[in-house]
Amino acid sequence: MKLSDFDFELPEELIALRPASQRDFSRLLIANPNDNSLQDLQFFDLPKLLKKGDVLVFNNSKTIRAQLNAIRKKRDENSPDVTININLHKFKNQNSWYAFIKPAKRVNIGDILYFNNNLEAKVLEKNDGEILLEFNSYGDELIKEIDAQGQMPIPPYIGQKRKVDDKDNQDYQTIYAKDEGSVATPTAGLHFTESIFNELEKIGVETCFVTLHVGAGTFLPVKTDEIIEHKMHSEYFEIPHEVAQIINKAKGEGRRIICVGTTSLRTLESSIDENGKIIAQNKETDIFLYPGKKIKSADGLISNFHLPKSTLLMLLGAFCGQEFVSKAYRHAIEQKYRFFSYGDCGLWWKNNEF
């Protein structure tokens, strides 16, 4: 398939710069390719769409404040210190991160970048605008320093319109976030509230949590005309043994598995064997799901509305069928749904013909 097959025109006013006034007051599009139906509801209606025995799978990765500024000190008496903008995008080990930087031309391998509170990082590698940083702090202490000094890494299409502020610290984090490591939030989970969780429990809907640390590489643009030539960046995930048991038991009993977000779905699809069983494990995945790829792990997907030409939109096409997704997106635009990370979402049912 061609990259142009996943393009669409979006009015700029439909790009959400802030979330709904209350998390579960966002709109919810029910999209079912099996009967070609679309239904407009609110997110707080979700519990009445589910039933006892359904299993919701969440990504509990916690987003760190990965946007930082550092100083590269002057190289000689005639040149000034330089402020470097840093966006951490992938954890390597307990004291090393890959990062995108600006201005890249002002940083060389071997340079030391200076942050506040005596935090420093040495540039070990450089490839265009990407570098590998080795910090003088380690593990949890490094994460605390990053969170103390950084800002929330809200997407550039928001950051170009307004500054990051204190509201983003809460708004751009799910209420169940636990394991720190993401540099972009799994945004389908932003719509969930304690009230929604309480209602799901009363109904008998099971909830379980996997972890996939979202890297900025997931959102890099596809640059190949033929989408199958695109190479995904890898991301780290974990599926606990008890979670694999819950999902496998439900699947064996014919109950529905509903992933909250594309990251949860990618996690399960990275761990399903030839018999349809989820394997408990922790490793890296660079799985790329696009139309024609068979999805075996889930029956439903809760997901926000994605950017044109994005791998996330391609994943949705694999799940529901690209023609149906295009129809649903046209409907969402006509009905003025709010798009992207702070926008509305859909409950998408898998196309049973796939």
C-alpha cells in the first residue's frame, strides 16, 4: 500500500490543544466494521457498551518530563555558551538515553552537557539530530532529576501552538500510570476516571495492565512511499505472568479482549504464539501493523484519532479495514470530533473477516 492511502485533510480547529473539561466527557465514536455502523456517544457511556467477562488491557507506563534544556559551555574565549534543547526519546540503560537535540550542529561527540543541580551528560554518539547521552546519575535518581528539571513532552502540534504549563503535568498522564519510562503518553487511557473504573468493576469487566515504554520514534513520520518499507523504532515492553493468564483464560472462554490504546495492542501482538496464546515476557518490539497483517490478540480497541500518514492510522486499518477507517474518519471530521492526543476517541471493533 502507498503512503498516500493514509492521508486525509483535517481542519486545524479540530486539533485539540487541551483535553475535555473532565476526562470522561470526551466524545466516543462506536465504530463497527462488521455491520458498517457508526454511533456517536460520550466516553462516560463506555461501561454500558461492555459486559461481564470482558477484559480491558491497559498500558501503565508513566510519562517522564523528557523535554530538557542544557548548556554546552563555550569552546573558546570568543564564543558564548550554547543552550541545547533536548528531547529524550529512548532509554538505553540505567544512566544512558537516546535523545533528539537542537541545534544539533552545536554539539559534538565527547561534549559535556550541563544541567541544573550538578547533573551532567556526556555525548557518546551522534547521528544527525540524534545523540546518545551518558549521565552522571543513575537509575531512580536520574529519573527524579529528569522529572525535576524537565517539562512534559507534549506533541509538537500542540507545543507549536502554546507553551507547556503545569496543567499538562496532570492532563498528559493517565490516572493509573505506574512504571516510569515513556516519553509520550498512551493517550487512549487519558479518558478513564475512577468513576469509570468503579462502574466497570460493578459490571464484572476485568482490567489488567501491561507496560510498553513509548518512544518518540513511534511517532516519527513515515518517509517511504511503500509503507512496508518503513522501519519501526523498537520499544521495551513487559507482560506479567498473571496478565498473560487472565487474557489466555478469557480467550479460551470466548470472552472479549479490548485493548486500551495502540501500545497495548502492539504489546499483545508482539507476544502471541502460533496457537493464539499470550506469552509472559519482557523484551523489545519493533512490530509494525498495517492492512494485510492479521491481528489475533484482541476483539476491540479504544484509540484516539491519529495523524495522517501515521503508523497508528495504519494499525487501525489492519484492525478494522482501511476503507471503513476512512469512512469513520470522514464522519468524525463532519461531526467535529477533536483529534490527536488531547482529543476524542473511538471504540473500534475488529473486522471479523480478517
